[in-house]
Amino acid sequence: MRSHPGGFPRSIAIAGAWGYIGRKFLDVALDRGLTTFVHDPGPMPGDLDPSRFTRIEDASVFAQVESEVFHLAVHPEHRRLGPLLDRDRPPLILVEKPMAEPGRPEVCRRVSDAVDGSRAIVLYDFPELYDPITTRILDHLASYRDLRLTEFTVQRSKDREDPGNPRNFKRMVPIQYQESVHCLAFVLHILGTVRGSARDALAGGLRIEGYSAAYDPPNPEAYPYVVDGRCRFRGTIGGVRLWGLTDFKRGAPWAKSRVIRGVGDGLPFEIEASYLEGKKGLRIDGVDQPCDPSANSYESVLATLVAWSRRYDRPTLMNGLFPNPGFARLTYQLSAALWRSCRDRAELAFRDAEDLESWDAGFAEEVARLPRHEPDPGRPRGE
């Protein structure tokens, strides 16, 4: 199948199209005139024109649609990768994070093995890794003959407790898996590119320590247990310092910021980036770089996905430094380590990637001991 002349796929099939992320990709697809298929058992939002896409209610029929790209924008327990992997000519498959439910780390290995045994290209949706800003950061780092990274400061935050925002009624998992994973993926990607691979980035060891606060959702009845909604963390990855904040609490600022510090060719440098929609920006050593603040992150994901599929063969995409299942598994384990550190209020240390991959956070065993929400008859109920 040929790609859209503007760099986009000609067609896309979206599972979970009414959800927050699924809807973002649906809007891009409709704006760009892509042939679009959707599958979502929930009621269709009233502001959509059903004549502009094909809605398929049967999941098995949806999995056989002839589409260049499939985006699985659904919770891990509802994903059905198998039918797509088994196709004679698998489509490009984009999967939402986290890689598995918090209590089922064994699924990560099963997914990786299934993808390895197929002919499919499966990449995970960490939008910042597909963003042109990240490419420009990596190009700048590559310009140094002698480079030493010293520190990352990362933040993703927004008010997700406000009952006035309908999006806040979507159920979430602990913030370490929901939001911190994006920050950790960014750091792992940058370090991995500089050092040769994601595994090389962890070769110098990992130490991580986090502190969390509970999320107070507008619809507590949708949650089987209380999840973390704010996480402050610090540590080192391969000897590089890491400071982070992910915050969904009431009044949290809207921010998606990254700061990278290091020494290049004997001189200190600082890179500041904002990936926030409508406020994107890039500054190097205090100098603003040309950047479109309104650039659409979801357009970038689709355009970069197509560009990668044209430029690289499947072995490179599935084994190189791309957001493939192997990379996603490491980010899942990093998120799990951060959650466990917050739970135990203690620092965790790992020797390398193999040590991290073989470790289990014990989330499933902890579920019975996690606090529950107390009924509040005066609270507004969600959708």
C-alpha cells in the first residue's frame, strides 16, 4: 500500500477511537482525509459525523480490515494483537502504553515473543520519541566530538482531578505506568542513542527513588483501588542524574518539559524542550530555536511512523533503538521499579538491563493491600 503524499498513511484503523488518545488520532485522520476505520463498543460522541469513517462493531471483522496502520488505543486488558500478527501481510501496528497491566509483567515477554515470531512491525506510542523536536535534540548532541551527559530533569503534569473536565472520568492506572513512563522512555531513548542502545544506557546501573501521593478521581466508583496521582523521583541511569515529576493532582500545571545538561567538547551545555501542545519550544544554551509551538504531536507520530517504515527494514525497527516491544518492556520495568520504590519508600538499585528485566515489582500481590475509596454520596458521578 502506498503512503499519503504528505507523509501520512492513506488509511488507519483505530481501536478505542472514543478514548482520549484514540480520539486525538481520529481527529488527525479525519482532518487529513485518511480512509478511517474505528472500533469502539461505547456510545459514539455526539460531535462526530459517522459518514466520515467506517465503524466496525465486530472485533474479529475489525482485525481483518485492509488498513496501512492499526492503532490500538485501548487498555492492555482489551488489546488483541494476535489476529493482526497472524495476517499474511501485517499492517504497521501502533500500540498505546503501558505494555501490560501493572500486575501482569509476564505479558510483556509474551508480547515480545509473539512479535518476534511474526512478520509485523509493532511500535509503541511514546509521542515525544516521534516528535521532530527530539530529532533536533539528537542532531545537536551528535554535533559534539566529545560528549558527556550529566543530568536530565523531566516533568509531565496536568490537572486530572477537576470534575469539570470529561476526560478526567477515564479510568487510569498508577501514574508511574500512566505518565512517568513517558519521561522514562525519553531519557532511555536519548541515553540509548548516545551510547549505542537502550541496554547500553543501563549498563552502568540504575538507581531510582520515588515519593507518591494518591489520586482523587472525580469517579472513584470506577477504581478497584486507590492509584498514585503524583510522583516525584530521582536517581541515576548509567551514572547520569535524573530528576522527575509527574503530577495529576488538582491545580497541577500543564507541562511536558525536558531539560538535558552535559559537557560537549569541553564546554557545559543545556537543552530545554517543551512538548506541550500549543506551547512547543526548544532552547539551547538560552537561545530559542525555530519551532512551531502549535505542531500536532499526533500528526508527528503518524508521519514519523511512515517515514521510519520507508527508511528502515523490519529487523532494524524491531531490534534497533526504536519504541519497539523490547524498548517498551524496559520502560514498563522502569515504571514498575518507580512504583515499587514509592510503595516501599525506599531506593531500588539494578546492575543492568538484564537485572531489571528479570525483576518483578510484585504489583499483583500488593493489590489486596492497596487502599480503597470510601463511598461519598455527595460526590458528582462520572460518565
